[in-house]
Amino acid sequence: MPRRKSGPPSLGSLGALSAVGIAFVLALLFGFLIGRALDGWLGTSPLFLIVFFFIGLAAGVLNVIRTASAVTRDDRK
């Protein structure tokens, strides 16, 4: 098993991880806005807002996991 280098992460890794934060917030925001629009259109007060907020949350968490695993995989090479 190769030994992991103990130096600082590469600049590309830091850029990818900082972009993840923005993507996470945008996924939450889009879920919120879509849910709010559907609630206004269908007249179902908080139902779709809550549902799409959690869908956006799940999408954001999945994106964080995918990007973090890709960055750590690239740093190990």
C-alpha cells in the first residue's frame, strides 16, 4: 500500500472543494425555489417547499460526497 504524502493539497483540489460549497448552497436554493413555485401554483402551502428542500439537500450532499471522493482519489495518485 503506497504511503500518503503529507504535503499540502494541490491548488486544483482546493478549487474543487471550494466550488462544492457553492454547489451545495445552489442545490438547496433551487430546491427551495422550485418547491415554493409549485406551492404557489397548486395552492399547497408548505408541502412541495419541504419536499423539494429535502431533495435539494440530498442532491447537495451527494455532490459533496462525489467531489470529495474524487479529490482524495486524485491526491493519492
